[in-house]
Amino acid sequence: MLSVQNLSVSYGQSNVIPDMSFSAAAGEILGIVGRNGMGKSTLFRALIGMLPSRGGRILLKDREITRDAPHQRVGHGVAFVPQGRMIFPYLTVYENLISGVRGKVSEEAVNEIYALFPVLRDMKKRKGGNLSGGQQQQLAIGRALMTNPSVLLLDEPTEGIQPSIIKDISRSLREIRDMKNLTIVVSEQVLSFVLDTCDSIKVIDRGRLIREDRRADVDAEQIKAMLAV
Amino acid sequence: MFSQYTTEELYNIFLMQCFSGLSLFSVLLLMGLGLALIFGQMGVINMAHGEFMALGAYTVYFCSSMTEQYAPSLGPYYFVFAIGIAFAICALVGALVEFLMIRHLYHRPLDTLLATWGLSLIMQQTYRSLFGAREVTPTLPDWLMGSFNIKEGLDIPINGVFVLCLALAVTLVLMVFMYKSKFGLRLRATVQNRKMSGAVGINTGKVDRLAFSLGCGIAGIAGAAFTTIGSTGPDSGSRYIVDAFLVVVFGGAANLLGSVASAFGIAQAQSILEFFLDGTKGKVATLLVIVIALMFRPQGLFPSKVRGH
Ligand SMILES: Nc1ncnc2c1ncn2[C@@H]1O[C@H](COP(=O)(O)OP(=O)(O)OP(=O)(O)O)[C@@H](O)[C@H]1O
Ligand SMILES: [Mg+2]
């Protein structure tokens, strides 16, 4: 579904991701774990197109999207939940949800999101900026789902969120995946979340993927050691 | 100092200055709305905004001449259509300017400032070549002339009332547009977080072009309104641009209501003070009031509040 080939990403002179390749199948939940500053957000920004790629290719199904602008990638079926959530603070919850939708808004789709995250229905008229961190995270995921993606990218969705809500988010993600056969790529530092959620796990270190496991044969202790500073 | 007037006369003069202030208010409001829209959306300070206003005024003049020449029977109605045409032409030219110039200068505020200033000179020169250096006045339909006689010594000009209604109607439509339409939603999203807007699927470049075009179109309506209170020359626009900027700075670029209030305050202060002091002193006094007000409210009159921002 999503395939990354020899991707290279830089900020000016500093080449944060030198050469990265991986792919994720339809219906797969792929976790990318790594310590602070290892290049997780950089990878995601390159995937959605907020950062240009210096080299390599990004393919969605068989379509190359490496040179597309972010809104075009969204149109082709990629959706992004950024680190820090980036809710539009002065738009209402409802407006946030429909902000990226092209053409007519389907109320059915909105209701589907409300069913997934009931708290959003209760707060649909509130300004996004007035929601709590956990509520904003659910809104950010809902907003991404509204464009009906085939690949969902989530950058550290558990950052600053309490354990019970982390469990909710994990459950919702698996539910969505089962419902739509969605490919999900999620970056994390919290290993327990990844173990709960993902089908396979990759470890990123200084812009390189240094280890890959299926969940069944993950050695949690070894990965924990890699995440320790 | 006012010994030649009776209290009664002074009171009437005060009221009439208020009404001439309302015409100025209307023009400033429309100018300010367009400027704020463009600045808020793209961070572009459009130095040519006054020239777009002049373009609107010249369009009305052109429509007036055409009507007189080819369809004099339409004389009483042409003005209403001319307002629409002024909007359309300015919006079109605005879209063209955005496409050819502004979008290439993104993230370079100083360059856009210089570029739009250059554009304003080019536009002024074009007006001079096309319409001459002399000021022109369209023939206004009879129903716009004359005034309501409230009482002895107190006349309210009809064109002022018309222009006021026009400005308020445009403000209202713009507000509904911003808060109820899909485009308005995309525009507000882009203003709040441009990068994220792209990443949720909004074509921000297209939103920019529409916003710039809409801002210029509203300047065109301002120009049409302007023809009812003054005659149009190549540099008419540049005479209003500073006041229009004041409206934006004072009102806060993100807030329509702020623009309305500040345009009102500035126009009234100027037109009342202008009579009792004189032109320049009136302007200086207005400026002084604004500077003092901004010291207490640096974000303008109506800053918006949301948690965490
Ligand atoms: N805008 C930028 N300009 C220059 N360097 C940057 C920029 N953003 C990030 N970097 C650098 O790129 C590297 C990777 O950063 P990135 O944000 O991708 O890490 P991360 O894995 O997401 O970390 P975290 O877990 O803290 O979010 C870091 O060394 C960082 O300093
Ligand atoms: Mg990060």
C-alpha cells in the first residue's frame, strides 16, 4: 500500500534521513519507535509532503507521490495526524472535522467519527483550542479520517496523554483498521502502546531503521534497551 | 473661536459632520476589510490597495460614460450594475496580480511590499494615460442626489445613506461568507495554521488567490462608493491608503467587528475634528488617539481568546 524507497530528507545541510526504505501492506499497523530526535517527525513530514524529499521515492499503491503537494497527497489517500495535534484552535470541533473535505460534506461520515469518539459529538460546537489534549488527539484522528484515507500517518499520538485514553486510542485505531482495511503508520516512544496496537515494529535510530520485528516475535526487553537513553 | 455660530448652528454642524463621517466610514470600512482579508490570509501588505479602489471608481466612471453614450435610458439604474462590475473587474485583476506576482514572492514580506508599491505606481500611470490627469466624476443618477431635510439647517445627503447601507451590506455578506461557506472555513483554517491546512487537504494556494481576489474586489466596491463623495483622479487611492491601514492596525487584522469599530472611530474622529480644528490637525489628532489606544490594547480592539493561544 505504502512503499518508501531510498528516501532521503534534509534540513538545509543536515541530512536527517540519509537513505530509508520500507513498506506497509494494506490493513497493516506499522509502529516506528525511536528516541527523541531520531527523525520520526522528519520522516512523517516528508511522507505527507510538508518537507520536500531530497531523494528517493514514495509510492501509494502504484502511484508515485514524491513530488505532490500535501493537499494532493491527501487527495490520493494519505492522511496525517501530526505530533502536537495541530488542531485549528479557532475552528469548532465540527469545522475542524470537515476542514479538509473536498466537495460535499457527508453527515454520515461525520456521524461515523462521532460514533468512534463520542466526546467529539458532545463538543461539536466548541472551539478546538478549548479541548483537552486527549480530546484534541481524538479530534486530530477524526479530522484525518474525514478525508477517507487509505494510509493514516500518526506521529506520537500518545504524547502527553493519560494511560486510560491511550488505551482508548489504541482500541479505536485497531477498530478503524478492521473497518476500512486501513494502513496505519504510527511513531512512538511508548513501547506498551506499540505492543498493544501494531502488527510490526521498526526501530529508528539517527534516521536509519536498525531493527524490524513482527509483533509475535518482538523481544520487548531488547527494544526497551534501544529506547533507553 | 466659534463665536460666529449660535449653539444651535454648532449642533447642526456637528451632526452633519457626523454624517459626512459616515460616508468616509463606509469607504474606509470597505478598504480596511479588503486589506485585512489579504494581510490576515497571506501576510501581504497590499500597497496597491488604494489603486484597486481607484480602479473601481474608474470602472463606475467608464460605465457612466458608456451608459450616457449608448443607453441613456438606463441612466437611473446603471450605478447599481456598475458596483457589481467594479467588484468583478477588481477581483479579476486581483486574481491576475496574485497569479503573476504575489505567489512568487511568498515568505518575502519586504519584497511583496516593494512589488505592490511598484504595482501601485504602474496602475496610477495607467490611469493617467487612459483617463488623463484630471479628476473625473461619473454622472450619478438623480435618486442618489439631494438630501433628506431633517429640519431647518440640517440636511442628510442621500448618497451618504446609500453608501453606508452598501458598506454594511458588504460587511454582512462577507461575514456570512467567512463563517458559513466552505471557502470561508478553508480561509480561516489557513490563517490559523497554513502548514497544517495543506496537510489536512486544503489547497492553500487556491485559497490565497481567492482571498486576494476577494479583497481587491471589495476595494472595487469601495471605489464605487467613493465616487458618490468625491471625484476620482489617478492618485485618489493613495490618499486613502494610510487611513485604511490605520483601520486594520487599530481593528486587528483577524477581526471583522474590529474593522467596523475602528473604521467608524477613525472616520468620525477625523471628520468631526477636521471641521473644528482643520484638515491636518484633525488627522494628527486622530493619529494621536490611535497611538494612545494601541498602547493600551496592542492587539487592536478585539483580540480573540482561546486557551493555549
Ligand atoms: N526544522 C528543523 N531544522 C533543522 N533541524 C531539524 C528541524 N527539525 C528537526 N531537526 C533535527 O532533525 C533531527 C530529527 O528530528 P525529529 O523532529 O524528526 O525527531 P523525532 O524523532 O520526531 O523526535 P521527538 O521524539 O522528540 O519528536 C533532530 O536532530 C532535530 O534536531
Ligand atoms: Mg517528533
